[in-house]
Amino acid sequence: MPEIISDKNLPAIPMEAIGSRILLIRGQKVILSQHLAELYGVQVKVLIQTVKRNKDRFPQDFIFQLSKEEFENLKSHFVTSSWGGMRRALPYAFTEHGVAMLSSVLKSKQAVQMNILII
């Protein structure tokens, strides 16, 4: 039985839902922007806008944008419909430090809770 993470005020999330979103890209464990947005309960565009407004907090070792080749390779490994509705822009990959910083700039209760679970 999978462990369920829950807070009275937040949706219950199975632990494997977080672990399955951690990918190895460029030799680093990362979580993609669309997955973080889903976990944090925000739209991807809101997440990216927040990062861009706080770009001094996100150096290259915290976040990077996937190349077209990396994204195509990633899609070829995941044959699911969830990749079909993607934004036109290439997704961003957040390292562990990027995830920690993201929760500090999003400042929602759900973002802080998810950051604790992810880290």
C-alpha cells in the first residue's frame, strides 16, 4: 500500500507521485516545471513567471531549460497522453536547490509542504 502524504488543508498525494517525477537529466536529479506546477497547485506559466521575476535566485545550477533534443528524447521514453498538452516552450528542469528556492518565492502553503516532501 503506497504511503499517502496529507495535510488537512491540502490534497492527499501518494509518495510515488513525487518520486516518479524525479528524472536524471544532464547527470542531475531534476523535476520538470510542469510537474512542479502540478504538485504546487499553480499553472506552469505562473511558476515560470515567478522564476523570471526572481532570476537572481535561480543560477544555472538551480534551473535549466531543456534543449529540443533532450525534450524529444524524454518524450520518446514516456508514451503517455500527458505529454500531448504541453506548452509550446521547452520545459525547465529544477535541481534540488531550485526546488528549495522555488518554494521560497511561491510562498503558498502547498508549495512549502511539497518542498518538504520533495527534498
